[in-house]
Amino acid sequence: MSERTIEALLQEGRRFPPPEGFRQRANVTDARVYEDAERDPEGFWARAAADLHWFRRWDQVLEWNLPYAKWFVGGKTNLSYNCLDQHLAARRTKRAIVWQGEPGDERVLTYEDLHREVGRFANVLKSLGVRRGDRVALYLPMIPELPIAMLACARIGAPHTVVFGGFSAEALRDRINDAKAKVLVTADGGWRRGNVVPLKRNADEAMQGTPSIEHAVVVRRVGEQAAVNWQPGRDVWWHTAMAQAPERCDPEEMDSEDLLYTLYTSGTTGKPKGVMHTTGGYMVGTYLTTKWVFDLKEDDVYWCTADIGWVTGHSYIVYGPLANGATTVMYEGTPDFPDKDRFWAIVEQYRVTILYTAPTAIRTFMKWGPSYPEKHDLSSLRLLGTVGEPINPEAWVWYHTHIGGGRCPVVDTWWQTETGMILITPLPGVTTLKPGSATRPFPGIGAEIVNDKGQPVGPNEGGYLVLTRPWPAMLRGIYGDPERYQQQYWSRFPGVYFTGDGAKRDEDGYFWLLGRVDDVINVAGHRIGTYEVESALVDHPAVAEAAVIGVTDEVKGQAIAAFVTLKEGHTSVAQMVEALKEHVVKKIGALARPEQILFTAELPKTRSGKIMRRLLRDIAEGRILGDTTTLADPAVVQVLKERYEETAGA
Ligand code: ATP
Ligand code: MG
């Protein structure tokens, strides 16, 4: 960024070195892994790949034709084989998936069980005419049938496209048509806050306009509660088809570069992008990052709370953990059903050791207060993770204190749907943590912060985060839109991948993610990242969450407007507005003083829980709202729009 940047004014001096007991047993304890990988990145990834099963070893680790990478060229493998068959000798009766439904029902699948179910469903798909290369759409709740179907697709080489179960019929139809999927796997319904989400009804509506779909397989999840229309010839019950299917299905020998899946980004900054991931590199990248970032051990009980409809669920509920032979927990419902302690009840019940969640969830827990986690025994936890947005230092410390009992390292992991795998992250046995910093690029990853001209910036100068060399799980393109792939990622700065995120690096080389470059505010020639102002607000004891945007100002160019959610027990009195403005001035400086503060019970978020600042900007500028297809709750925006107009008019 060319203008002067606010320099690390939000002082964050707290340091958390790896606890000694943790460090001694960690998977990675030696910082030399960074130098080793740096010296020979390809050799580094090849060593990781050698832990996995290949029908045929690769001839070449990387073939790089900017911007197209091929990894493990010539290698033949199968990801479902690596997640299942590979473990049968040593882990046959080990729990692979521990699942809890929202109503409290449970299912445990051992590796043997999962292998059998996947084999069966792979045969079901074949019997419905799905062949290698055909696409399959999955529109399911968070139930075991979802990973079973994904692994079955991987087994027969049919790329899947998972559509989050909260999406509408229209969004589902677009995604099916984009992928030209042959089969849709769905359910009669799913549970959400005690209500039934009518998945089959949505699917029926979607399938009125999806000429490629030949069959729909329907899981019976909610039974009588959901009246299901049935189209004979097209619709098949999951349980009926499974009962007739043989268990054995030999895995296809897939080429490293065969398409594994397509998946859409969250739509935080605009229309979602259909990202393509292939087999070999994605497998190696998710395998190694899971093992190292989460310090995964044989006896861990690992729980990632994301929905499998997002990349986090693909890489870190399904493929990464299972490739490691881990026990992975899945939960169907919301954190507040039947009460606000549901997550902590699950941690206690299964003795969860590793918990991976998102800042949006952590800020919600802060808003509800510590009494909910305090009701439960969380002593099994040994490592915490976060992903999805920059985590404000106060939220980090709250998580560390109230969930981690002060003893668990917190890994703040930066990555994207496009990157497929975690790229900037601590290694918990090596890295001294700073709350709010994702710390360093994973070994072998090249990341840089550059200015407008693409030149590296100095310490604490904000800039654009770019990736300077290919990595194994990188996207191979945008489905059906090669132009957009070039345009979006490779045209802003020549030769490097543009992430769209702003960041700075401090004097110790730690990376701080500052939010989307589209969200950067320019006040009287000073560039201000939304993250720092939001973090200053969240630092105030009454504030749970804040979203900050720039609004047009005749004098300063832009002024700061803040939308603030208070913690329970605090009221939005007039003095609070002044107090918060002063707090920001104290933490950052007069330059960052918000011009307007609007209190709100909720912020507009994507269905994956990210704050959609662009919609707040649309509201503030009185514009028509942009793409809202991935918005979680349209009512929130409507209420805010009315309130904003009232306040502005007053
Ligand atoms: P779209 O690309 O459609 O606008 P999106 O970028 O939100 O949506 P995702 O791929 O789900 O889609 O999210 C990746 C983005 O999430 C990153 O580019 C970054 O902005 C943010 N992010 C993820 N993890 C972190 C983190 N640990 N710290 C800061 N930001 C993060
Ligand atoms: Mg993005």
C-alpha cells in the first residue's frame, strides 16, 4: 500500500511459548523443519507423500507452468484408499467417525465400518450409472452419510461437489448445473434448532431445472416429520439401495491430477468461485498439515466444528484426519441447542482433545459469557484451533483462558478454499504464539507482503498478502472459467498468487492478517485495516463483536462506521457510544476514531459465519445490496438497513 499505514498501533505484547509438557511430546519440536523445507521444498513434500500409499510412484514432484501446477506427476493413488484401506491392518476397530445428531442420537463408525459403508455406497453410485469422471452433487446435513458419500465418490473417481445444507433450492440448482452432476445425494431433511430443514423439498425444486440429474439418492434422516415427494425412477432411498449393494469395491487408480472435487468459496467478497481440487497434491497437503498443525496423535479425539459444506470440513473433518487414521467428531446441529453449552457438553462427553472452530463462534461464546463452558469438564482439551477470519486478540485470549484453561496452545490457521490446506499457522510444539497473529508460513510455503508495485514491504507496513511459489493443495482453476482464474489470482502481481487479503509482518517475522483488501478504509490518506479497529472495539469489556467499514466523507475521503454487538448484560446507552470511540482512540489513535457507531444484536454473515462488510457498505451508501446468495439470515440485513436509515436521518 502506497500511503503511510497505521503501524502496529494496536499493541499486542502478550506471548505464549509452547508449554513444556506439550513441547516434549509434540510431533514437531525442531524449528529446523523450516530451513529444511526452504532449502528443498519439493524434497520436503516428496517426503510427506512417501508416508502415503501410491499404486504408482510419481515421476516428478512438481511441474510448474505459471499459473498451472501439477504435483506428483505420473503418480497413481486413491484418496479413499488412503483414508480407509490403508488403516485396516492397524486400526480396524479404531473409531473413525464419532457422530452426534442434534436431537442427541449418536453413531460411531470404526475404520472397518466406514470402509464397508463407503464400499457399498460406491457400488450404489455405480449401479446408478456413475462412472469415473462423472460429477455427483451432495446436499446433506452433517450426518455420517456425507463423508461416506464423499469417500465413495473419491473411491470410484467421480468428483463431488458438496452444497452446504443451508443453501436454497436456487443455489443448489446453480451448483448442480455448473457441475453438470449426474446424481444428487440428499436427505428427507436435517435438524436445526429443533426444526426440520426440508432438504428434499428444496432438492425437488432445484431438480425442476437440472437436466443433467438422472437420480437422487435420499437419506432418511428425519422420518415422518418431513413429507417427501417421490419421483419413481429418479428417486432412490439410501437405505434400500445400500441393503442391496455389495460391500467390496476396488478403488480406482487415480492420476495425481485427476479432479477430486469442486467447491464454492464463501461469497464474502462477491459471487462465489467454483474451486477445483485434484487428488495427489491435495492429499499430501491436507495429510501433513493435519498431522503437524494439530499435532495429531494416535489416541486423540479431534473435533472440527465446521460444516462439511465448506472447505474446512472437506480438508479437516474428512480427508486430512482420516488420511492420518484419526478419530474425527461430527456434530449435526447448532451450538445453542438445546442450550448454549452444547459444544462443551460434547467435548466433555467424548473427551475431545483437539478443538478447531471459528472466530465467529468464539465471539458468540464470549457474548454468552463463561458460565456455559464452566458447567463442563474441559480438561481433556490439549490444543485449540481457529480459522475463517482474523481472530481479535481479545477473542484469542478468551478462547485460551475459558476453553483452553490456560494450558492449550491456540493455532490460528490462515488459508482459503483456493489453497485447499492451511498455509500460515503456528506449529504448536515450536512456535511462540502472539494472540491475533497466524504467525508463520507452514514449512515449504512461500508467502510475502507487497505494496502496490509488488515490492516487499518493511516490518509493520501493511500490504497485500501474496504466495510466491506453488503448494501441493493449491486450486487447479475455477470450474468452467479459466479466464476468472487468471484474472482473480494471477493478474494483480506478475508471477505470484494474489490472496485478496491484507497483512503485515512484524519485526519478528510474524504475519498479521488485516482483512480483505477490498475492506481497507482510507481516512485522510491513511490506510486503516478493518481488523485493527474491530479488535480495538472488541478489546472493550462490553463488546462481543464489531464490523467496521468506510463511509464517504466530504472532508476525509472516508470516515469509519462501526456496527457493534454487545455482550449479554450490557445495554446500548448513549454514553457507550462515546466510551467506545474513546477506547478506539486510546488503542490506535485519533485517526481511527469511528464517526458513527450503531449497536446491533446481529451482524450480517455468510453461511460459514464471516462478516459481510460489503453489505454493510451497501447499506451505508444507500446502494442496492450486492450478491446475497450466501447470506445466512436476510432479516439481519433488513433490520440493519432500516435502523441505519433511521439513525442517519435523525
Ligand atoms: P469469497 O472468496 O467468495 O469472497 P471467502 O474468501 O470468505 O469468500 P473462503 O475461502 O471460505 O471464502 O475464506 C478464505 C478467507 O477467509 C481468506 O482469504 C481470509 O480472508 C479469511 N481467513 C481464513 N482464515 C483466516 C485466518 N486465520 N485469519 C485471517 N483471515 C482468515
Ligand atoms: Mg476468498
